[in-house]
Amino acid sequence: MNATEAIKLYKREVYRNLRYRDEHVYSVRKDGLVEGTALCVVMDGNTKYPVKFAVGDKGCQRVRDEKRKNVHAVIRGCMINAVWRYDDMDAFELGWANDAAKEMKEREMDEREGYEWMEVTYNPYKYRTFVSIDTNPFRGIEHVIEPIFTARKVIIITDKVWAQVLTKHEEN
């Protein structure tokens, strides 16, 4: 299997499913059809085919005008792992799945030279794109917000989205 075939096989779109009001659940879509819902999704990319953060301008504007949510922002990339969530899960199974999601995040959040992990968020009432939030207290500045469009790796879990992006080098 070559790279093009692999990308076609594993390419997915992930977006927040707002039907679940008391928990953070994400819908996973392939070729326009929803495959299922997940508590955690790991997406991987590279420099040629990065994970992409996409926001539809018309959908974003419609949310702002109508004050009613719609699916217009997705994360696109090759899904390499997920913890699925089913509607018929009992409390024990859901607890186990949440524990598995946390463990997956810890396992997949690897360090790579030249890259750093940043928290990513999207709010159509505040921003027109996904934005990264720098929460590294060692830099002296917290919550510096900048637009983000691509990442090497993305982990979507509970109420957080983590993106592994190229490290920014300070110029003197």
C-alpha cells in the first residue's frame, strides 16, 4: 500500500457532537458519512500531509447571525487510534472508556525534536479559525492565542484538543 492509498483509507473528519450535553463526545466522519462517536481520537500527519483545521466561513457566519450551532468546523487527517463511545454503554463501560482515553493520550503525546504540544480551541463567537493557546508557564506569557491551520499530530480528548506543531524559534 502506497501513501496515497493509506491516506484515502484512514482519512477522517472529526468534529464536536453537541447532542451529548453533559460530556465531550466527537463524531468521526469518513467520506461524508458518520462512522460513530468517540471519546478520544488520535490523528497523525507529516510535512506533506499534515492534519488540517478547517472552518467553513459561511457556516461560521450563520452561527454568528442566527446564534444557533451547526457543523462548520472540522479537523481532517489520518485517524490512527480512537476510543469509541456507544449509546448503550452503561456507567461501568463508560468509566472504563474514559480511563482508556486518558491512557491513550499519555501514550500518544510523544515528544519530537523541533515540535511542541499546544492546546487548540475554537469558538465561532470569538474567532474565525481554530486558535492555539500557549499554556507553557516557563515562557512567562500564558494564553497567547494565534491561528492554527495544520499540525503534525492531533489528540482530541474530553474538552481539549492538543496539536503537535513546529517549534517557533525566536529571532534576534
